[in-house]
Amino acid sequence: MGTSNWQQIPFCVELLMKIEPERVLDVGVGFGRWGIIVREFCDVWFSRVPQNEWAVHVEGIEAFEQNLASYHKDFYDVVHIGDAAKLMDRLEGQWDVVIFGDVIEHFTKDEGRRLLDLALERSRYVIVNVPLGEQWEQEDKYGNEYERHLASWDLDDFAVPPLVRRAVFRDFAGRPHATVCLSRTDPKSLRTSLFSRAGEWAGPAILTADIGDLDRVLDRVEEMAFELDVIKHYATYRWTNRLRNTGAWNALRWLRDRNAHVVGVQALGERHPAADGAQVWLLRAVGESGARSIPWDFVERAGTWWEEKQPHFPYGRCLVGERGRLRVPVGEDPELRFLRHPWGGKVRVSFRGRAEVFDLYAPEGGELGVHPARTPMAVPRPAATDTAPGPRQRGAFSSDEEAFIARTRAARARVVAVHCPRWLGITSSTRTLFDHTLAAPSVAKVDPFTLTGGELDHYAAILEASGAEHVVFSGGDEIHFRLMEKLARRHGGMRFDVLWHGSYVQCSEDYAWSILKLWVQAARDGKVHSIGTVKKGMERFFRSLGVRSTLVLNHVPGTPEMPPELPDRPTRIGIWISGASYRKMPHAMLAALTMLPDVRLHGAGLDARLRDMVAFFGITADVLEEQPLPLERLLQAIRRTHLSLYITFSECCPMLPLESMSVGVPCLVGPTSHLFEDDPWLFERLVVPFPDRADVIADYVGRALRERSEIMPAYSRYVAGYNERARRSVEEFLADGA
């Protein structure tokens, strides 16, 4: 039965407990270690001790069916039988963590990379346990052909983003193996902290060894550190360092040997057209191929352009600059390693009278190895993904993109609003508020964080071809900020605005806080004309920061439909959310349903915990879907209910209540939005003052059901005036003097 090394288990437990997953995929189940560990440390340690209280959904993939025993069913919700290379594409849903527990080496290198890319697309985190190097040869075992090792992996294979954390260990035979944690967004901030405050997993790597050997190594390191510290405090050392960075020193050396053992590195301050910066990251420099890295103290830096940074790379520190020169003392066959990434600029490397310029831009990231004594200095590689064809080139756009461009040009549209379709409420709001909208990314399944520089250039080309002079970024994802910067470089006269759909409490989220600061600073710097908001009163807050701002009222145009004709009993209550979080916590709403007679729940977007509550509370559910519904299906589903509940803790101006009312179904909301505050009668009946009081919610539900025939006519009379105010709010936002 498949099993593996054990030394990494504490580190993996730390990762899993900080991630606190709700959905886990274990690739290569084998003995079942990771399913068992997830149950113990992500269920039991979170006070869900009895098995019937376990809430984490754990699935596995196992290629060798004989590995599975009856106990696997106790720890895994589902185990799929088959080759992960063929199965992973077919599995539905997103994951919080995908675990490759000593399994990636059983695939070819290309197949392994494909599986990692797929996992990163479908999961917030990916944990990989993998043996390092070529000393782990293994053939078939116990009749299982899948036990054969087909590829070897090294730390360099995981040395660039999306690497978040890593640790290196030794097995019983002294061979190295690693655990690497990957994530494109790092929503739990694992890069800076883990679950336990006392955890000692910080830093780029942990290497375990026999305790006696380790003590001797630590003693020797401490001794060397003491000696080095003493040396560095000598005036001679400090004086030599200062002298080494002067032009006189370089001139004397040139007279002696014509700088035959110095590699010149010059950051040119130039960039690829698709690049977001001109940065040069020198990860390490080696005097002779295969030797240790040269300490940065011995690299001469002309001026103050260069600074040391500490990313999560093997050497631990690197030199970063956009301009300026470095002189690196080397031997006969030196090697330099540069980082390639979306912010990469151009660098000139010179050695013994020869020079080559390298473009460090790459949409996906990677490393470039340069050997200055060789010809060519770097092994040629396929060109990085470049910009999309220009807007007037035939075949540059898809048929849908061509249709969008044709519509906007025919309408002579001045304004286009850009949104991310992954955020359903923002998408619905944007398409209602603005006549012409562009989705970037184009589909909901693509995480906006993964868009490359080349893809952003393509969206910029679409907007240019559309003839738009004014772009509104609705929601304001970080990727939209980068798109704005590209448009600003390509089209200097274009106006940019942001429509902010967030609330104050979202500043507790790292990502929301970071992009709020990004846009506010851009507005202060004049890059963004104004920041609109859908949360009443927040426009005053933005103005207090020195930013133009106005309130935009979400609405659903048109006359509401007549209420659906439904039998009075049973009462069908709808709870429609896009994911349970502190912003949208339907737990009190579910508890309220237990206090009402003959209720049938219709719902979507309810996670495993909420579905478990429904079952435990004994609530009868006619419709219960895990994933949120697309708008068309959502409106159809709402029409099959008597009442919708959207009583949340952090609302701006949510679309769901307006959409529910538009199809003739009343909706109760929480107290933090402006909805209905200008109509006392509707406000009293539809706005629940205490969103965490299930008993209060139950009372409001009872009254709304009794007065349902009066509520909808009152709303129909109210909404015409509200929609007109909403239309004027959009005009004011888009006006030059907003």
C-alpha cells in the first residue's frame, strides 16, 4: 500500500490548519495519510469531534484500486479510481487545497507540470511533497506499476511564484525531500505566518538531519558567524568595501588585467512593450559553474540604484534595480541567474569585450541562466507570449470580441465599463448600470489574478478598437489596475473611473485593503478621475480623502412582474448567496426557518456547513445547490418561491433584493444598505434591524408572508421613482464634473 516519508508531517499540518480548508483533493490516496490528517487537524482540532459533525469535504484520486480498504470510506467522502492525469480535468468544483503527497514524481515532468498548473487554477493552495534529485530511482512495487518514478524534481523547479512556503528534509537514508506550498493569491497569508505562533517554519528552507550532526553544524555556523561579524567590524574591511565601489578601484584593476575576471551587469531602465516595469532581479552569481554563490558584499555597485531584497528563492537574497551597474568578480566560467517575470526589464551583461542584452519580461515568471564566458551567453529559448495583434490586424479578435467592437462603434459609445464575471453581483450591477460592458477575464472560471501581461495587452487592444474614451473599472480588481496602466501608456487621453462595490468592513481582508489603497492613491495622483460607490455615505468618506466621488444607485430597470401564483402551503423561502463568509452569513436565517411552520427551503451557494445545518435542523429542502446560480436560472428559481431572504452583515446596495422584487417576490434585507430608507412603509416591512437575531427574522418573515399581497404593489409604486434617481446617479458619476 502506498506510503512515503514522514519527516514533513508537522510542517504540512501547520499549512493545513492555517488554510482551514472546506474542500480538499488528495491526489494519490495510497495508505490514506492525508485524508486521516485532514480529518484530525481540520475537523477534530476545530471542535468537530464526532464523525457526524465533520464538515470538511475530502475527495481523493487513487490509480491502484487494491490500495483502498474499508477504512478509507471513513475518512474520504469520495475516492475516484483512475489515473489523475486523466481524471483531474473531469472533477467539478473549486478546492481550497490540492495535496500531491509524494506522487508528482510518478508522472513525466511535462505531465506533472500540467497537473500542478491545473491544480493552481482550481485551488486556492497546492501542497506538494516530493523527493529531490536523481537518487530516488524506483520501479514497480507490489504489482503496482504506478509506483514507478518517471521524473526527478529539484528546488529550482519551484523557485519562482506561485511559491509561498517550502521546507526541505532528510529521509532515513539522508536523501533530501521537500514540501512546497503554492498559491497564486495566498488568501490566508501563509507567506508570512502559519497556524502556530510558536511554529519555526519561517524562512526559505528547513533542513533536518541527525540531531548530533545538526548540533555540530549549528555550532560551526555560530562560530563562523561570530568570526565574520568581528571581521566586518574592522575598519579595514569597511574601508575596503567603500574603496571597491569607486571608479578609481575599477580603473586600477583595468590597468592590471583589463577586468578579465569581472562580469558587468547593467540595468538599462528599458522594458518590453508588454512589461509592467523595468526591474532587473539578479538572484545569484557564481564565479565558476557549479561553485557556491558570491556574497553580495563582494559585488561592486555603482551608485545607489541597487538594493537587496529577500524573496523566497533558494539563495534567500537577491539584488534588484531598474538602472545602474554591477561589477561581479568571477572566474573562468561564471554563471548569473536572473528572474523573469511580468515586471522584468532589459539587462546588458558584458565579459571580456563581449556584451549581450537580455529581456527579462515573461508573462508567467521563471529564471534565466546566463554564462558570460560562453557563446551564446544564454541558451536560446522560445519567445515569451507577446502582445496580442494590433486592433486593425485581421484575425486579432474572436467573433464575440469583434461583435462587441462593432456594437460600441455603431453606438459611438464613449464609455465602456470593465468587470470581472467571477463576481456575480458586481457583474449583474455593471451590466445594468452601463450600456456597454467588457468582461476581463472573459469568463467566470478564469481567476483574474492569472491574467498575463500579453492577455492584458489584448484587452487593452479591444478597448482601443471599441473607440471608448472613458473606461470605468467596476469592482476594481488588481488586474484592472494593471490594465489601466497599460491603457494609460497606449492612449494618453483616456479617462478612467472606478466603481467601488465594497464596504468598510472589507478592509479587514488583505486583498480588499490593498486594492482600495491602490485606487485611492491613483485618484490622488490624478491617474483616476473619480471613485464612485454603491454604498450610501461612502462618497463622503472618499471625498474626505481628497478624491472625487459620487453615489451610484444599483437598480433593476423596468416594471416589476406580478407575484407568482403559488399555493399558500407549503411556504417556499429562498436563500440565494454567492458563498458563505462573514459578509453573507445565512446561519441566523436558517435558524429562523426552524421557528416557522411548514417551510420548504430553496437555496443555492450553500457550502457544506450550511447544508449540514439544514439537515441537522430538520429543515425540508426542495432545492439545495452548492454553487451559485447564473442570473437567468436564479430569476427563474426565485419565481418559484414566496419570499427571499438576504439579511446580511455587510451590504452596500445588493442586487439580489432588487432582482427578487423585479420578478414579483418580496425580499428581506439587513440594515446596512440604503434600500427602502426613503419609504417608511416598505422600510418597516423589508429591512430587518437585527441580522443576527433569528427570532426577529422569523417575526419579519411571518409578517412579510401575511402582507405579501400589499408589499409588491407598494414596491411597484415606489420603484419607478427610485429607478429614475438611479439613472440620474449614473449620469452624475459619468459627468466630467463628478
